[in-house]
Amino acid sequence: MLKPRSIQVKGTTISIMKIGGQEYISLTDMLKAKDGDFFISDWLRNRNTVEFLGIWENVFNPAFNYGEFAIIKSQAGLNNYKISVKEWVEKTNAIGLKATAGRYGGTYAHKDIAFEFGMWISAEFKIYLIKEFQRLKEDENKRLNLKWNLQRTLAKINYGIHTDAIKDKIIPALITREQAKAIYASEADLLNVALFGQTAKEWRVANPTQDGNIRDQAALEQLVVLSNLESINALFVQQGMSQSERLVKLNETAISQMKSLLANRTVKRLK
């Protein structure tokens, strides 16, 4: 399990872990800010809590067990009723709460649920929790955008060189704007096939739910290689090489450079 990140909320260190691509916040840590004896099971037995969790799971979890949920809901709030997070997850197949073991173990909740749990600590605590979480995400996004924008800027600059070479050597005179665009698209896909093994259209068909395009989803190493391939391809075009010849050489270059980058310790530390 990866080491969680953390934020400071009213003097309490709160761990945040990414599980399945989603942000989960430690309820175990949040409890440290609560005065008196209070347990997660006390919160979980409350009828309002159970109804909220059921609504959340209904929206985000198609595998949620509504039959077991109905039984739990009917018992919630009774004096002799009690349920643990582990039991809740096992019975309902819930995904909003996670009971983890190990060095960074404890009870974690999806951020939506953790914010709701924060109200049980205090209204002030909930507000500061949301504020600090948002600050953490803004800081992370700034660092991520800085790295990605650098590589995308290099790619755009090199792509300008690349397209100029295509215009000079490949596009015939007196063609329409649509024909010119088609040729540019063909050259762009030449690089896509050399680096990603598929065209932009093939990627969209295989990934209908993904945002953006094949290059938007590229890894940092792939963006670095892409910018290099654009410059190399521009040189190949100037030399009069055919598309088939260029594709073979660009693919060989992409394989060599990706192997080198993936083995580079400095690049690994950037990720």
C-alpha cells in the first residue's frame, strides 16, 4: 500500500489515500479531533447516516446490495443495533467505506462521505477539512500542470516544425483546405502509430469513455518521446523519405527512447 498524503485540520493530521483512482480520507484520524468517547460504529448505527450512505452508493455503486441495505436500514437507530464498517461493506458490497489493515491501516471514506462525517466532529471541523483538502488538490494540480505544460509546449513547438516540413515536401500545390487537413491528420497518425501502436480513431473506438484524445492520456515519458519524434520526422520529410520508411524508423526510435526513459532514475523521481 502506498504511503498516504496528509493535511492538517485544526491541529489534527488527516491521512488521504487514493484507492481505485478516488480520494479516500481517514475517519480514524478524524476521530482524534472529537472530544469524548465516540466511535465510527456509533456514527454508522445512526439512521440518518445509513440513509445517506445508501443514497451515495445508489448513485455511484451499481453493485450495491439493496436487499441487505433495506435490512440494515430497518434496524438502524435501535438501541441494541450495532454494525462495523467491515460488516457494512461485506453485507452491502459498499465502496464508499474501506477498512484497511497494515502500516497505514484504519477506516477510510470516500471524500464525499468523509466530509459528511466531519459534521459529526463539528461544523467548524467540516469546513476546515474541506478547505484543507481543496488546498491540497490545488497544490497538486499546479505541480502536475507545470510538468505537463512544459512537455506539451515542447510538443507544440516541435509540431510546428513538423507541419512546416510536411507543407514544403508532401502537400501538392493547388489542393483544397480539406485535402491539406487530411494529409496533416495522416502524418499525425504516423506518429501515433509509431509511438502508441494505433491511430487516434482506433484509440477512440477502444476507449469510448475516456476524455480527450490519445495524446491527452499520454504518460510523461510518452510526451517526451513524442516531441522528439516530431523533430525527427520533420528531418525525415526534408530528406524525402516515404511514409512507410519513416514509420519503421520512428517506431524503432520510439522503442529505444521509451526503454531509456523508463530505466532512468531521474524520470522515475519526477513521477
